[in-house]
Amino acid sequence: MVAPGSVTSRLGSVFPFLLVLVDLQYEGAECGVNADVEKHLELGKKLLAAGQLADALSQFHAAVDGDPDNYIAYYRRATVFLAMGKSKAALPDLTKVIELKMDFTAARLQRGHLLLKQGKLDEAEDDFKKVLKSNPSENEEKEAQSQLIKSDEMQRLRSQALDAFESSDYTAAITFLDKILEVCVWDAELRELRAECFIKEGEPRKAISDLKAASKLKNDNTEAFYKISTLYYQLGDHELSLSEVRECLKLDQDHKRCFAHYKQVKKLNKLIESAEELIRDGRYTDATSKYESVMKTEPNVAEYTIRSKERICHCFSKDEKPVEAIRVCSEVLQVEPDNVNALKDRAEAYLVEEMYDEAIQDYETAQEHNENDQQIREGLEKAQRLLKQSQKRDYYKILGVKRAARPRGRGPRSGQASPWDAWRFRAPLLRTRLHICERDRAVPEGGRGPSEKTCYQTVVAGAGAGFGLSCIFWFRTRRRRLKTTAIESVTKADGPFRLIGNNKLKRNL
């Protein structure tokens, strides 16, 4: 049941009972308790006053065992149960007290309180009416009259709530039920009714909250666990859905709906867990296939489709497939414009594609929703830096490759390529051009092809001025004539370098 947040608050809620206990000392003597029982009762009372509830409960257990007909022992044990938030356990003890001593109005009044909280309004009213007929004290009479009026009000509100529900006026029904459940906090049926209203109104998480309370208030409540599981499933929370449907099967292994739902959730959960493990291992292509299987397994719940696409977008981004990443991430963002994960992954893909303005826009949008994300902050700074660099002379463009390019055989690409990496990436093309040129020089039947110098000039010019610089490094030990031609290419008036003597270059500022 609902338990107060601390021992102090628990004791505060049962303080009236502690006062009654003090008044009952003389009545204990009338019961003719033996010495051992009296000892347990006194020690339990001291422990209860000190807030040591578990120890006090042990003493009252011993008192009940020592004298099963001692109503004071039952009453004090009920008091501890209430202080511990265990009203279900307290109710039988209070009933036993009333059986043993019919005129014990304090016990009957307290039982009426519990019955009212449980929503058992007719039984609660019966207790309050009997208190009024049993020569109560002034305070007891006022309390009984007040609770009787409250019970009548709850009866009226319940009738209105049921009428509103039957008329499909779920908003009105919720309003009435809210008022009732402020008093009848342990009424499982009313919580289930309000949960149904929340479902009809499209508020599944509020429905889950009520159903969870109902599953604890009512024993063997398989229906509540089944509904909670299906609601979590519709929300895309497969792990919690699986956990709740297992609780249903613990209560009833043969529950048909729970078992059928369990098989579906388990299959989906296994696919998703497998996909996430593949992502952790860097096997992005395999992970993409798994998430495509997730969408095929559950095509009717949109949440799984959008979550799968979000992860596929992530896989494409990490696998450096920017075009595919941008496409899938954009599909996610059409449905969820504020999806931070999709924004970050698409921004990374934009960086690879050298679309810096778009990357900056995505990072800024993501930062609006998560200001403290270091990855977003670093990505934004990188995009801004690259945009600034791109507005200057871009030697990557001169080389004809992207900044993220890597030469063949170097394994996974990581980070930004250096100009030297970019040259190595294009080196096979340059060598091919050189071989073609040299081949064309060997014209059969005594003909003359292009001169050696012309051949090298053609290679350098065809590759762009920036290739001249790269040629210097790549062919410096093999092609002296090419080296000279390259130097000439990059030391033009608008070139990036100038000749400072003996074929040495210095970068122009």
C-alpha cells in the first residue's frame, strides 16, 4: 500500500492511536494478561514510540501468540502495520479487535477509515454509523459524522463517474475519478477505470501509473500486468513490456493473451539487443540488417519503425556512408524534428560531404535541446572551423578529393585527411596518366610521340596545379624532369609556393 516517506511521517499519521494506547493501559489489566504478554506489550509500546517499527512488530507478534484473545495486542499490532504502510495487514487485526470487544469504538472508527480508502463505501458507512450509536466520545462522534458525510459524497461522485464513462465523456469521468481517488486512494477498481479513460484520451503513461497501482492493490491482477505490457509495447519500450508480461505469466502460466504477447515481445527484444551489440562491435552493416528485420517484425507500431530508422541513420553515419545517412536521418527528422540523435548523426554526415552550413544548422538545433552535450559542442566547433577553412584556398579541391579521403589499403577512415593523405589517395591516377603518356611516346614505325618534358607537363597540368607539389614528393627520386616541371607549376605568381633557391620551396603566406 501507499507508505509515508519516513518513520516520522508514519508515526504522525498514527499519533491518535498512540494516544489511545496510553489510555488503554488500565484496560489491559482488565483483560487479565499474563506477565510475559504484558512485558511484550510494554516493550513494543516503547519501541513504537521510538520509531523502531520492526522491533515493535516482533514484540506484538509475540503478545498475540501468547494470548490470542487479547484485543490490545491485536490493536497495537494493527497500529504498527499502519505506521509501516501495510493497511492490508492491519485490517484483519482491527476486525479481530472488534470481534473481541464490540464497544471498542477507536478500532471500529479506524477500520472505517481503511475501508473508505479502499473504496468499500457501504462497509465504511456501516462502521461510522455503528460508532455514532455506541456512545462515542465527543471527538469520535465528530470524526464519525465527518467521515460519514465524506462517504456519501464519494458515493455521489462514483455514480457520476460511471455515468460519464458510459456516455464516453472520458474527460468528465477523469475529473470525477480524480476527486474520488483523493479519498479512496486504495481503490483498485477505480484506478483501473481511470486508466481506461486515460487510454481513451491518448495518455498511456498516466494509464500505466494507475494500472501499476492497481496491480499492487489487487492480488493476482494479471489483467493489469497485461495492459501495462501492451501499453509499454505501443510506446516502443520493449524491455519494460517484456518485464511486465513476465509478471503476468508468473501469476498464470497459461494466460493465453500474456503468452502470445510474450512471444512477440521476446522476438523483437532479441533482434534489438543483437543489433545494439553489433553497433558496439562496429559491425554497422550487420546492425543495419537487424534493424530492418525489426521493422518487418513489427510494422504496425510506428514507434519501432522510427527508432529503427534512427539507429540505421547512426550506423550509416558511423560507417561513413554520408549519402545514405543523410537520407535516413532526414526521414526520422520529418517525424521528429527535435530528435537530437538524428540531428547529430546527420550533421556528421554533412561534414563528410563538406556541407558545412547544413552541419552547423543541425548542430545548433541539437544544441538548443541539449546544451550540455560535449559531442554537439565539439561537432559545432569543428563544422565552424571547416567552414572557415573552406572559404580560403582549398588544396583538397585542387587535389580533387574530399577532406575525409584516405588512400587504398589504409583501413577505416577516421577524421580529416591531411593534404599528404589526399595526394596519396590520388597517386594511382597520377601514375596511370604518367604511364599512358610514356606509352604514347613509343610510336611504332619510326614515328615521334610527345617529348618527355611535354608528357610530364601534361600529367601535371591535367591533375591541377596542386598536383605539382605532390609530384615533387612522390617522384623526387625517380623523375627529375617531372620535379622541375612540378616546381614550375606551383611557383607561378598565384601559386601556393615560391622558389627560394636550388629548387627549394617556401609556402606563400
